[in-house]
Amino acid sequence: MERISTYIKQTLQNAYSAEEVRSFVMLLWCDVLGRNSLDIYLEKDIDLSVSEKEQLDDILQRLLRFEPIQYILGEASFCGHKFQVASGVLIPRPETQELVELIVKENQLKSPVILDVGTGSGCIAISLSLAIPEACVTAWDISEDALRQASINNEQLGANVAFEQCNVLSELQINDLCYDVIVSNPPYITINEKVDMERNVLDWEPDLALFVSNEDPLLFYRTIALHGLQLLKPNGKLYFEINRAYGQETISMLSQLGYTDCKILKDFYGNDRFVIACR
């Protein structure tokens, strides 16, 4: 085992931090090669088969190109579930789990009607559907790739989400269904912020799900909030994941549109991450 662990560490040490490398060692050993994590601590000397060695080398080379490990493995963990992910779909983030937990905690209605705008892999909508089985959950996205992946996740995880292709920035056909909750983790990284981003995000994850123009960083929040004035029931709530640099601006915009009880919440890193507002 020590030889394999050393091989992984030496291969990746110039590309990743020591903490990341340790994480990759554990992940590759347990999830990819199917070995017991105890073998690492016991420093067992275990030989790999030819096919296992080829698989390991392929993954290491992809990691050296900074391909996200979630794309390599084809899955990401979120809210206790395994979501399939692939290039073209944003990888679910741990911070977003807090948003799901918050919605579940605050919405103890018998059969809440929920809309997820910009669903991506479907992680928010599907997790809400599984956590609140009586909920009626609809999810929108503009991307056919994302909707295809989200539908696969929906079926495999046994959720009951209705997916629709929709460009929220275009004029919507407002139907009679009003929502108790609208949630969105829209594109919120400005173009200027690209210079500070890691290559595994910048080179691999979809621009469509990440970036908004420098000139109008609140574009998606404002548009969704405007639609929310028609789509939300009285006392219905907006839940946003936000760019921490624009929390106060988001609150001011929502207040100007007439939303009440607007507040910013921090994530587990202590950063401004979520905004809640009531219609």
C-alpha cells in the first residue's frame, strides 16, 4: 500500500496542495480501487492488477490536466445522495447543501409548491423532493445537457421533479400555478473574477452556469425576483445562493421591489452566501 500511496503523492504533488493529495489518495484507494481504508493506516503492501494500474494512471493523468475528480468519477455527493455529473453540468457544492437544509427547515407546509431556477444536475430540486415527499417540485434550466443529466438523477434517486427547459431571462408565460418557494443558485461570478479561479473550475465547468457580466452582476437575481412578484404566493419566499461581494446590493434590490424580511445568511466558512426574502 505504501508504494501505491507514494506513487500517487509523487505524481500529484507539484499540481495540488498536500491536503488535496491526501484526499485523492484516500478517494482513489477506496472509491476507485475498492480497497479498505484501514489498509492505508496499516501500510499494507498490496499489488495492483494490470487493469487497476492502467485505470489509476489514466485518472492521475486526468487530474494532472486539472479535470475535476467528480467528472472523472462521474458522480458527486450532495445531501447524502450520489448525483451523476458530467462535463457541461455544474458540480454540486457543499455550501449549496446548506441552502437545501434551510428550505426544508423553514417550510413545514403540508404540500409546498417549489420552483428551482437553473437546476443544473438537479441537486437542489431532487434533494428537496426527497426530503419533502409531499412537495410539488418544478425545475427549470436553459441547458439541454443539464436537463438530460438532471432527469437521469431524478429517475435513479427516485425523486418526483418536473423538469422544463426555460430561459428565465426571456419573457415567461405565467401559468396559474403559484409557488410557496422559489430557489436559485444562478450564475453569479463576474468576468473580472476569473483571474482568481482555480483551473479545475475555469477550464472544465460550464461558463453558462458560472458567469455573469461585470456590468450587471445582479441580472439573474433581479430577473427572478421580478418573476417572483407574479409566481410567488403571498408570503412565499425567495432563496438565493449569492456572490458574497454583492450581498447588500442584492438585499437593497429586493427591498426596492417590495420584498420584506430580506436577510443575508453566512455559510459554514463564514462567508455571506444566502439571501432570503418574502413576497
